Amino acid sequence: MAFNPSFLPISIIDEEHRGIHRAVVSLMESILLGSGAAKVLESATNVQQLTLQHFKHEEALLGELRFQRLKEHKEDHNKVASVLERIIGELESKDSSAALRSLREYRKLLLVHLQQEDEQYRDDVNRYAAEHGISPLPPRIRHTIPEE
Ligand SMILES: [Fe+2]
Ligand SMILES: [Fe+2]
């Protein structure tokens, strides 16, 4: 998939990051509050779809920029996506305590990815934005990475 900045603004990357994080928090709440299995699964599928769509957009943008660490970046995306896959499986087999554990792991991996890996392309993206006369990436909102 080619990234077309006139069709998809660069700010989408930041909006997607926020959207995924909101969806993760809402899934966590839904599990903790003991929502029905169907609702929890729907919420988890939403997190998965948002995440995978975002990875696709971001990888297309990084491909367009010829980002040097694209291969490693994709590998990290795949690692994050595989935890989501596991969470869906755990929810399908109604193991909500395992799903909650995996979700905490997912959130931590995601935050580390956003704050370390996704920061590495900022200069390249902003150079590209300047060359194309489009707005740069807004500064990242920092979340505390959970210990454990
Ligand atoms: Fe990324
Ligand atoms: Fe990202």
C-alpha cells in the first residue's frame, strides 16, 4: 500500500496512536467491570483492527520515506500484533484473567513501541512533511510505562 499524503494526512499517525490507546483503556475497563463476553470480544476486536490498520498506514509512510529501520520496525509491529492475537484467543476461551494479564503486557509493549521505536522516525517524517509543504507530526503525549 502506498502512502499518499494528500489523501492521508501525516497527523493521522498521531490520531491513530491516541485512538488505539483509548480503545485499550476501554477494553481493560470492560474486562475489569465484568462486561458480557460478546461485548468484551467486540472491544478487543476493535483494538486489534485499529492497531493493524495503524501499522499498515505507518509502514506505508515509512516505506515512502525509505526509513532505514523499516524491517526492524515491522518486526516490532508483528510482536505487538501477536500479543493481540493471543488476547483474542484467551477471550474466546473465556479466560478473562489470562486476557487481562496479556492486555497489560500488550499495553506496556505498545507504550514502549510508541515512545521508543515510533520516535525514531520523527525527524525523517518531519523532513518529508517540510519537503511536501504539509504539517509535521505533533509532539508525542507521554504515558508512564507500567513497571512489573
Ligand atoms: Fe510503529
Ligand atoms: Fe505507531
